[in-house]
Amino acid sequence: MKEKSNLRFAIIGCGRIAERHAEHIEHLAQLVAVCDKKPERAKMFGDKHNCPYFNSVDEMLAAVKNIDIVSVCSPNGLHAEHSIKALNAGFSVLCEKPMATSSRDCERMMQTAEKANKRLFVIKQNRFNPPLAKLKEIVDEGRLGKILSVQLNCFWNRNDEYYSNSDWKGKKLLDGGTLFTQYSHFVDLLYWIVGDVKNVHAFTGNFMHKHNVEFEDTGAVILEFYSGAIGTINYTVNSYKKNMEGSITIFGEKGTIKVGGQYLNVLEYQNIEGYEIKDLPESGKANDYGFYQGSMSNHDKIYENVIDVFSNNAAVTTSALDGLKVTQIIEKIYEAANK
Ligand SMILES: NC(=O)c1ccc[n+]([C@@H]2O[C@H](COP(=O)([O-])OP(=O)(O)OC[C@H]3O[C@@H](n4cnc5c(N)ncnc54)[C@H](O)[C@@H]3O)[C@@H](O)[C@H]2O)c1
């Protein structure tokens, strides 16, 4: 087992994903404070993880001075406010995806980090799925030649229980949209592997969730990348009764690869000139929230990287710039859909 780091973390928002964070922090570093606006949740979480708990962000940031990094696990629409408060208090920030629900907010977060001379990390844990890490590696090595086109499929199920169990999911201001909450780390893969997006055409609709979701539950998107590649995103949370597929297919001059499975965790197809992907390490498990499943649970890799950055000057795997770019692409898609 690796030696525990002395880095001290605090968590804002003691909900579902915060449990993953706490688990890895306790394993790899120190958890020194948590806060949640719901007093009973803060108390339960603090008691469970044996650390001081607070009912407001301001209270925690004022009271606890020995924090190194604040993990922001609050609803999407509060990421900017909470990250900026933590940075202004003199702490670095590890922000859950999506970085924010507007590029203006991402920029404000980055400016604050620069002014405070603190680090700002954003979580995009799908990058650590073994088949995706390999895909990125061989694209960067040029083994597929020029990337011609890409297809991203996001076919999950989010039912009424999912939205009625939350006071922010499905709300325009705090959630932002299906691409922000369910699929921002899928969009990140397009940016990471194929590059930035130049032009977008999009159609969206709310077919099954008009009564509890203030935005689309389905979208069909056509993209043109600055590289000249073209692509599509077909996404929905209406896959009947259960998650069906999360997949990316890349067509290059010298090879075709599909990474699929429910969570972009399985190498489903490969045909590459003079090369074969072999012996991939096994993928981890998806985050399991009982009545629904989320993305692959690679948060341990994120924490290892954050600790490595602080302790050994390692390179950041997912930077604030990546977070900003993904938010910009999602904004472009929604702008195109609303034309
Ligand atoms: N990377 C991933 O795979 C992944 C998975 C799930 C969720 N997330 C992201 O994590 C974030 C949280 O999602 P969740 O599913 O854990 O939601 P959740 O509703 O379970 O937890 C959010 C918590 O934040 C608290 N909160 C709300 N406003 C607050 C405030 N002003 N101050 C302090 N606490 C406040 C809520 O009371 C709640 O306990 C979201 O941004 C979501 O997109 C990421």
C-alpha cells in the first residue's frame, strides 16, 4: 500500500459522489472538514468520516485554516461560487464535473485561481478507463493516421425516481442540462481525443420528462472539428428501463476503433494497420447509486494525480482549461439547438 500523503482535504456538498471522494481521501490523504447546507447530512457525513462538519461553506472556510485542497461536490450550478470562495480563502480546488454551467463562470474560476496563485483541477475520470487511455495513446502516436470522423453514443436511463430524489437534478439553474450532468465527461472525450469543435448543428427534445426536467432528455448533434474531422453525438436518458450504452467510435485513415460497453469501458472493435491492442488492464466498476449507475469510478486515479502534482510536481491530467473547453462545446450545442 502507498504511504498516506499529509495533504489535507475538505469537501463541499456531502451527497452521493462525495462518498467516493471521502473514501479515496481517507485512503490516500487526510480529510479535515466537510460541509453541507443540510445540517443532518453534514452531521451524518462528518460523524461517518470522523471529521468536523459545517452547515455553510463560509463557516467552514473561515473556521478551518489548515486545508490544502477543497473538493467541490455540490450541484453543477454552484461549482463556480464554491470554487471561487475556496480559492479566495487561499485553498486549491478539485472541482467535480462539469467545471461550471457557463464558460463565463469557468473563466472567473480560472482568473481567481491565477490571482490567488492556487491550483484548480477538474474531474474527468473517464480518461482513466483503460481502453480510452489506450485509444488516446495510439491516436497521439499517429497509429490511426488522420482522424476522419467520430461517433459518440450516450444511451442511459434516468427515471422519475432519479429526478424526484433530488432538489437540483432537472433544474435549469442548478443542473444546466443533460449534457452537463450525464454526459459532460463523454463530451470531454471528443475534445481530448479529436480536438476542439468549430461548428455545430443540433436538435434536442424533452420526450419523457416534461413533468420533472426543465430541459432536453434527448439530443442529436452534428459536429465539425477544427482538425477537419466530422462527428455525431446521439444522446438520451430514455434508454428503456436501464442504461444501455456509452460508446465512442473513431474512424481514422489507418484504423477504426470502438470503445463501448455501458460505460465506455470495453474495447468492442479494433482494426488498425499493423497494430493490435492487447492485454488491456481490467476496467474498474461503475459508480453504483442503487437505483441508477453512473460513470466508471476512477476517482482514485484523480486523487493519486492531485497528490502527485503537489508532492512530485507531476503533470495535471485534467486541467481547468479542459473543463472550460468542454463547457464551451456544450454551450455551442445548446445554442445550435435553440436556433
Ligand atoms: N464524476 C462523476 O462521475 C460524478 C458522478 C456523480 C455526480 N457528479 C457531480 O457531482 C456533483 C454532486 O452530485 P451528487 O450526485 O453527489 O449530488 P447530491 O445531490 O447527491 O449531492 C449534492 C450535495 O450538495 C449539497 N449542497 C447543495 N447546495 C449546497 C450549498 N450551498 N452548500 C453546501 N452544500 C450544498 C446538497 O445538500 C447535497 O448533499 C454534481 O456536480 C454532479 O454533476 C459527478
